[in-house]
Amino acid sequence: MVSSKPSADKQPLHIVISEQLKAQIEAGQYAPGERLPSEFDLGEVFGVSRTTIRRAIANLIQQGLVTPQQGKGIFVNDRHKISFSMANPLMPFDLALKQQGYTSHVHSLRFQLTKAPCEVVQKLQLPSQDSQVYWQEKIIYADASPIALDITYFPEVIGCSLADQLQQGFTYSTLETNGINLNAAEVRLEGIPATYELSEYLAIPLGMPLLVFNYLVYWGKRSPAACGKTLSRSDWTCYTSQIEIEGRIR
Amino acid sequence: MVSSKPSADKQPLHIVISEQLKAQIEAGQYAPGERLPSEFDLGEVFGVSRTTIRRAIANLIQQGLVTPQQGKGIFVNDRHKISFSMANPLMPFDLALKQQGYTSHVHSLRFQLTKAPCEVVQKLQLPSQDSQVYWQEKIIYADASPIALDITYFPEVIGCSLADQLQQGFTYSTLETNGINLNAAEVRLEGIPATYELSEYLAIPLGMPLLVFNYLVYWGKRSPAACGKTLSRSDWTCYTSQIEIEGRIR
DNA sequence: TAGTGGTCTAGACCACACG
DNA sequence: GTGTGGTCTAGACCACTAC
């Protein structure tokens, strides 16, 4: 039976149960990596049907607290957090990962010449609507976990001359080692829930929060070097910045 | 019956159905604000049980595409996006909202003197572990929608002297108009899924992505003026920044 | 083979909105 | 009252894991 606090009156059962399990997890009653009792057992403990238990578990999954593994059980998640600097937003991803004790590699999903989408035409200051750009999509791994999907568009000259290196390594590092010294950027950070497609790429449940780091980076005398976005698992990543303000805030 | 594409073989029914509905929504077949057919009707259309339809609908809710309203139906969401500048991260929230055509107000949930949590002691450079701080929690509205929960800690002197104004208005504006000119900040942006408690405050489903803007702001000669965090609905908000890099990126 | 989570069904009852 | 979504049940079958 559910231990019914007087205050838990109007809450649905699945919420009462998931909040109770959540409290137990946060109290360390179930340690990270540990297995929860099976759905059947939890059903008996709380005196509800398996469907209701599954609904409660779904709440925990959505909050990023546990991960189910078919045939094995439901496990409490570890906590990671890799921080990327926005004060220097062009800090190479691989360098930031290494500095924080992770091995890293990328898996290229796509690298091809294509007609530039219209917002890319504008951002990269391309001469015509029909201009071609290199379109790259790649998965970024920290240790063995996929933590981000990066989508980048390169001007044709850059993409063509660095094709091999860009497919195998990290974008910023490759550009820098080839004399393309990035010196400015416009960025935007937002959050989105994972679509089904993204959830497959990043091995997370549908709807899990992702951080979207939109970027447009320049080199030399304000020449666009690349634009795109990095969609990263928000349970693994964060962005930091220090700011000094000149004069008064308006 | 589900129209079974040959490629949709191994997908669960609820995914096939939610992806199909998603495509229809994105194609404009169901416009923003429009109502979807009832769960019962959708069940008949796709030839599945109501439970499976509800699972498919849950997928759409988690992706922020629709909102259910008890007794009325399931409605396609509108799209908003309010951007806040990180280049000037201390831009008053209310000013940013007004500039983008929204009316705004705050609802104070809590404003009280309390023993400072230990990370607040450190951030505000308080003299002792037992120091007191003002602890404020408030909801920020854009038009009539709650879009953010702000949690702020103030040093005792600031909180005490500005108690009335801080409870009624926006933090940064109040500080500025009282001669506390903010001139530096350390910030961190991350993303989290809404807990049950947060989902209640912000009127969103459990698990929806929130942007967490952690801040520590200074005034005068590096005196901490406040620290805390703003948890905002990621479907309504984003943060932008322009950056110039001196010298080479390391 | 036994135990686990994943999917799906059929049906019940409740709470809320609207006419 | 009728129709809507919200909750919950009991039970079936499948896929995967481990022994």
C-alpha cells in the first residue's frame, strides 16, 4: 500500500509513487548504478497495478533519474557534467573534454556538398541563393557515450580543402591547425526536447532536454568560417561565461 | 488501420502513430491552436486501443507539440521565443520582455531571511557559515503565461533595505534604480527536465526542458550583489551572445 | 528456463467543459 | 447529459538477459 501522507491527497497515484521513489534515490537509498526492484515487486510494495508502476517509472525516466534496460532492470543514473566556456565559445570541444578527464572522438554521419539552406546563405554571406556548401553531421562521444550531435555548414572552399580532416576530427581544432584562426562568433543557446530521431542518435529517451548551441564563427577580417549547431545532452553538458560590463546597464 | 510503410517495420505502434501525427502538424495539417480529433476518434482512425493512442499523444506532449486540456481536447501549440542577451547578461528581464512586445509581471512566492546555504556563503563571500541572507522565489510572467521561476539570494543589507521593491518588481531593475550598478557577472547555462514541483509552478508537463541560468552578479569594486538562478521554459526563451576573441584560441 | 522490461488490449470510473 | 481527457486495473504476449 502507498503510505498516504495527509498532504498527498489530491495527487495521482503515479505521482505519489514517483515522488516517493525520487526521494529515496536522492536520499541515497538507491545509489547510482544500483538496480531498483522489478516492476512486479514495486507493484506489490505499493499495492498498485504494473501499469501504474510503469507510469511512475516513466516520470523518473523523464526527470533523468533512472534508465531502464530490457531484460536486466531499472538503474539509477550516474551524474556527469562537462562544462564548456562561452567566454571563449570557440574552445575546441575535444580540448574541453580532455581537460575534464574524458576521452573523445567523433563519428561522421554525413559530409557532402549540398545546396545551402536559405538561413545558411545569409549567415555565411554566400553570393547566391544557389550556392553550394559542405554539410556535415557528426556524433560527438565522451568516453563511449554519445553526448552531442553537431550539424555544421562550411563554405565550399573550406570544406573542399579540409574534407578529410573535418570528417575525422573536431571542427575547431581542424580549422585552427590549418591556419583558419577563428576570432569572433555569434551564438545562441536554447533548449529543446529530443525528437524521436535525436533520441535514437543520442541513446536517450524521447523528450529528454537537449542544449542547442547555435553558432556562426568568423576568421580573418570577418569572414564566415562555419555555422551550425551543436545539440548536446543537457544531463552531460553546460556552458559558462564571465562577463564584465562597461558603464551602466540599459 | 495504421498505414504501414515498409520502412516502419520495427517501430512500436505508438512511435509510428506519433511520428505520423507530428508530420501532419508540421505540414500545417493541424494549425497552431487547432484541436486534434479526440482520443477515441484517433483510436478508430488508426485502429488501435485508446491506451496506445494516449501513449502516442504523450510522445507529442513530451516534444512540446501539443497540450491536452481536460474536458476540451488536445491542442496544437503556438510557437514563441523570447531572447535574452548574454553579452549583456544583466539586461533586466522586464526590459527584454517589453522590447519584444510582451507585458510582464512577477509573482513573489517567498521573500524571507534565512541561513545561507553553503554554496551561497561562498558565492556572496559571506563572513561566516551562519550568515543570514534574503531568499526570494518568484514567478515571471510574459503576458499571462508563467515562463520562469527565479530563485535569488541577496546579502542581508541589500535585501533588508530594498525589501518592498524587490518583492514587487524585477531584480535587476530594482537594484539599478537604487544605485546598485551591476558591472560584472559569472554565469552558467544548463538544461534540466522539469521536476513535478517545477511543472506545477510553470504549468507545463513533467519533464519538459527548462533552461537554467545560474548567475552571480557584482557591483562596485567586485562586491557580490546577488546570486541565484532563473529556470525558464525552453520553449519560450533563449540566450544570445556576440563574442570577439583576442589573439589565438587555445 | 526464469525473470525482466516493452507493448498492447479492453474496460472501468473519475473530473472537467460545454450546451 | 454528453463528450472530453485523466487515472487505474488485469491480463496477454513479446524481446531481451542471465543462468
